[in-house]
Amino acid sequence: MITSHIVLYKQHGEPKDVLETHSYQIDETKIGNDQVIVKTLASPINPSDINQIQGVYPSKPKPTTEFGTTEPALVCGNEGLFEVIHTGAGVKDFQVGDWVIPALVNLGTWRTHALEDSSKFIKLRNPEQSKAAGKPQGLTYNQGATISVNPLTAYLMLTHYVKLTPGKDWFIQNGGNSAVGQYASQIGKLLGINSISVVRDRDNLQELVAELEAKGATHVITEEQNSSREYSSTIKDWVKETGGEIKLAFNCVGGKNSTGVARKLANNGLMLTYGGMSFQPVILPTSLHIFKNITSAGFWVTALLANNQELKQETLAKIVDWYEQGKLVDASSTEVKFDGEKKLSELYLSGITGKGKHLVTY
Amino acid sequence: MITSHIVLYKQHGEPKDVLETHSYQIDETKIGNDQVIVKTLASPINPSDINQIQGVYPSKPKPTTEFGTTEPALVCGNEGLFEVIHTGAGVKDFQVGDWVIPALVNLGTWRTHALEDSSKFIKLRNPEQSKAAGKPQGLTYNQGATISVNPLTAYLMLTHYVKLTPGKDWFIQNGGNSAVGQYASQIGKLLGINSISVVRDRDNLQELVAELEAKGATHVITEEQNSSREYSSTIKDWVKETGGEIKLAFNCVGGKNSTGVARKLANNGLMLTYGGMSFQPVILPTSLHIFKNITSAGFWVTALLANNQELKQETLAKIVDWYEQGKLVDASSTEVKFDGEKKLSELYLSGITGKGKHLVTY
């Protein structure tokens, strides 16, 4: 028997008010033919996990009593890295020791163990397997546990919509210092695509610019420069030098920041909105739509990949390869380890209220 | 020799300050092999014609000295209906008496006659030809002279982007009482597509609602209802009854009016912006982009058809057929006739400053 701890909630609300740790037994001798038992290696706290608990996120887990709660409960967490520790007799795709991540969202990743159908997981090479495959390095817990949302968002926004010519074309993004923003600059550079990253002005701006440029951003500008019409000519000069166009814009801020990046697009350009950090709507001058044929669309990795496991697998393979070759740097997390001293829900709560991104390791 | 009068300007500015009437001679004995001489039957004044003169419209005629002005001058007018009065020896597609319209914009339609390459025109059936073809009626001057912009805009927005299922699906539009809005409701009805037209509240609202419903709008609502979230459930009930979805929205207003129509779209819906009467930008809540996958794009008939004469011909044929069958009602114009008493530029100026849409007939 394995004692599993899982973070659940029975009604939506602020995490501190509604999260509970529930413990239940998994009987490994009763594993189904197509099932696997996994132990959790790490799971992150994403903003969408919190919004899900608050009840303000459109994708929701189904209430369930499968963990033995008297009332139906909802599981927390969507991303995570697991190790297979038992396999049912009919499982062919996984072996004990394999690393896996959830195939879909709403699996409930804030828990120590899971007994699930094997189809709910996708295999990632573990460090031993990477070594055996001749790769320079294996994935870290942080890389594996956070691979499904931010790197996939950056890669798919860059590759799934608009054909960009390496060495020539450009994308522009606000939120250039966000996790997705940093992945986008890095992946852009790996693909040969030039980028302009817009960031908030700050005291140590030059330090941040240097850091983002080192990570692959071709140019880093401030929100004030992004909003100023005058700065457009500087940007035009940069683009002219490469003989390409700014064909793509990524917006995770909204308001005049979205207008600013949309204005930089060439005719027929596309702006993808994947976040709204300012809580302001996307604002687009009519003339950009009519006379420059700018299109504004949304990007949600969950929806795009929900019915396209093949695309997910392909994209994951690309990211894994870059990690193994040391070409891609993951967004760092503050790691907190579950050692049984604090209840699991308390550990996640401390991560929710703490500064920066947190990863709970096991 | 034919004495032609043409309205020109030598620098951008307000029409009253810059428009001139220029007269010049066309020698019909010197007509080129592929040329035609046409006399103008009618040409309208569109808002874009005025913006072009002001210099604030992206599509501009090229300055020319071909009419014998000492300084290069720009021609006015983009839509018009002409009758062929002479054809060059090599012209096969047109005969004397044919009705033609410009194939492209910037022909300069505010003039009495034109000598141009025949490729610059598209033939429309004249009333005799309609009769000979067994059609119930022929086109009027107003229908022919205003066919290229508003009816084509309405038809192409309805048919070129999204597959709508007749009898089931819907579109919603603001500016429901505009010329394009009225064509869209009518054409929607002819195609079996349900519509919701948003109009400004007014004293005689019920009268307007009755008029627009008679012209094919399934429902007419006010801007206040469009902006109210509460009204959404009424609209959902209408749509539920037909078993379809609101897949398409047309925006020619901007600001919260654009937000209002975008909010009514079903998941994966498209909003096309073809105007900005409020001078407010398009405003789209981030969540509509990300979680409902709403796309916002622009529509400009000039750009769409610039390199697609086949699509233009097909679309014109459809509109002509509806006019000939009396199934489509044109947007009415105040007609003013050029009889030589006033200078031609003064006639257009009176139309520009007059209330409502004007058509100059010859």
C-alpha cells in the first residue's frame, strides 16, 4: 500500500481558504491492466492553477469522489513531472523508472502519487536515458515539470501561424521579461528569427537588457519607447538592415502596450494575445485593421493541444532536444521540497504567496 | 472633339479649398487600338473620396499631367457608371452603348468623359441588355454607380471568410442602419443567414426597426442593449432557436460598440472591422481572444479585390442578378444632375456638404 497525499478543494475561493490536503491509499497489487502508478518528482504553481482554484479560469477539473472524500472534490495543478513506479500488465509504452508528464490538463499534479490510466501520460527521457542516447545532459526536474506551458506556448506561437524567414524576419513582444517572453527570445534565436522585446522601465534597466540580449533578444526596448510613435523609425531601421519584416507580435499585457506592438507590425501581420497582465483589453486602431490588414487573435496552449497530441509530442521533442544540448535555459523557480513536515497544501500555499515562481519537489 | 470636364486637385486639403474643374479635349479620331471613350452616367461621393482629397486615405491616385494641367494634378472619385461611346479597333469586350464601371480604384470618376484603356473597365448589363436577357428589370444609375463598394463589401464579408449554415447561423453588426449594414441584412436574408443589427437609439426607433426588419434584419437592437451584458441571454435564446451560432461580426463603429458585438460571437468567431465611425479603436477583452478564440481582422474591399478581378466579377454578377430580379434594394442617394449651369466641382462640393449620400448624374 502506498499512502498518497493530494491537494484538493471542495468549492472555489482563495487558495488559503479552500485548499485541503487529503490522504488516501493506493493498492499497487490492484493496478489495472492499462494503468500506471507514478510518484511525483516536481510540480510548479502556475497563475492559471490559482485562477482555477478561484473559479475564474475557463478550464476546470471535474469534481470527483475517487480519492475517498465524502463530498466531491476538485484536484489542483496542471503541470508536473512524475516517475513511473508500477505498470499494469498491459502497459507497453512505459517502464518503471520512466519520466512522464500529463498528456492533458486537469490531471491534478499537486500530489505525491497517482494511479491513472497510462494514456494520461507522455514520456520524457529521464537523465539516464538522455545519457544512453548520447545527449550532453539530461533534463532537470524544473525543466521537465514546467515544459508543457511556457516553452510550448513560445515555440508554437513562433512556428504554428506565420512563416518567418530565418535571418530576415522579426517578431515583437511585450512582457519580454516574462517566462514565455524569455523562452520566445531564446527559441527565436535558435530558429534564426530576430526579436524586439518590450520591458517595463526600471532602475537596473541596462542589466536586464544585457541579460535578455544574452538570452537571444535582438533588441530590448522599454514600454515608453514601444508606445512612442517617434521610436518607430529606429525600429524600421533595424528591420530594414535584415531585409525582412515584423510579421508577428505577442501580447501578454494589453492596453496601450498591445497597441504599441501591433503598430510595429508590417502589413498583413498577426498579433497573438496569450495574456493580459495589465487587466486592460487589447486596443487596436481601426486603421491597422483596415489599411494594414493586421489580424489580432488569441493563443491558448491548452485549447490548441487538447485535440492534437501529435503536435504536442513533436513540440516537446524539440524542446527536450534543446534542453539536452544545453541550448535552452529554463525559467528558474524557487524550489521547495515536500519532506512531510508541513502539510502538502501548506507547502503550495507558501509557494502561492511567495515572491516569484515556485516549484514543489518531492 | 469631345470637351470633357474633370474634377482635380493639386494639393491635399479640404475639398472646398482644393477642388478645381478642368476642361480638356478628347479627340475621338485618335482613339488607341485598345482604348475606349466613355461618357459618365453617374458617380457617387463616398466618404473615402473625401478622405482621399484630404490626404488621409492610404489609397491615392498618382499625380498626372495627362489632362493638360501645367502642374501635376490628382483625379477625384473612385466609383462611377459609364456608357461606352467609342471603341478602338482592337477592343473586343465592349461595344458602343455598353455600361461599364471601373475595374480598379483611382480612375477618377468625377468627370464627364474619359479616354482610357479598355482593361480599366468592367461591363455591367445595361437595361436593354437585361431586358433582352429576360430579366424582370434593369439596373438604375444609382445601382450601377454604387455597386463596387457597399454591396461588394457586404457580400464579401458575409461569404469570403467564414462558412455560415443557411437557416441556422447568424451574424451581428453594428452600424446596422449604414449603407453596408442595410446591404448586409438584405444579402444575409437572401443567403438564409440570420442577423442582429445594432443601431443608435432615437425617437423614431420603432419605425427604423420596422424598416430594417422589412429589409431582412432578423433582429434590430440598440447600442445600449448591445453593450449590456444582461441582454446577452436574450440573444442566446434567439440563436438557440435556430440551432446555429453567431460566427461572424461586422464592426464599423469601434469603441465599446466593437466590444459589444465581439462579445456576442460564439467560440472561434471572427469580427471584421470595415469602418470606425466613432473614431474609437477596436477594444477586445483579452479573455475573448484567449478563451473564446475570437479573431479580429480588417476588411477593405479595395485591397481584397485589387489583385482578384475574378472574385470581383463573380461578386458583381451576383449583385446585378439580385438587382435585376428586384430582390435587393439599393441605398438611396440624393441625385443632382450636371447640366453645365454650375461648374462640375461645385456640384460635387454641394454633394459633399449636403445631408446624406449624393449621386451626381450626367
